[in-house]
Amino acid sequence: MDTFQRRRYPRVNVSLPVEYKSDGKTKRVLAKTVGEGGLMLNLNENLPIETRLNLNLFLPNMSPSSSVLYSLKAKGKIVWVQEEKDEIYCGISFIEIAQNDIEVLSAFINKYREI
């Protein structure tokens, strides 16, 4: 069975900047996949499962007349961690996200899937 079909929320492969705070410092990483329920990050550190993060995901603005990135704020929880060679990946499940941001994220995912 395809992983994509088992997901509650379909995800798209992306490369989007994300900021989060750890040890009082703002860290910048890349999201590798994103969906309405969460995202996968490529981290520079190994954080334990259940760690809660304040996230700031930067999406391309959906308005063709604007080049400013849309800043989507959410709270998430690490649900899995995987190390591959020198890379650390983790799955983040959104635990708090504004309804407006869910709508923006959904529109981005639907548009991205059409490309």
C-alpha cells in the first residue's frame, strides 16, 4: 500500500524555510514535506519525540502580485525522528494552528499538487 494513500492529510514534497526555537535560539531549517496535519523537517540537531516547537513556516504568497512570503505560525509536536547518514529528519504533527492558516496551507498544497 502506498504511504500517500494511508495518510489522513496528503503531503507534498517541498523545500520551504521554517524557523523554530530551541535552547532559546531561533533555528532555520527546511521543510521537506508539508500537509495540513504537519510537516517533515530536516534538522541540524536531534530532538526527542514529543518535543513541542513553535513553528514559523514561510509559504510563497498566493497572490501573483506579491513576492512577499506568507508567514504561517503553528505549534507542533515531534512524532518521529530518523537519522540518515549525516541528516536528521523529524515528523511534526500540528497541535495548534489558526483556521485562516489551515486555509492558506490547504490552498498552497492544492495549487502545488496541480503543478
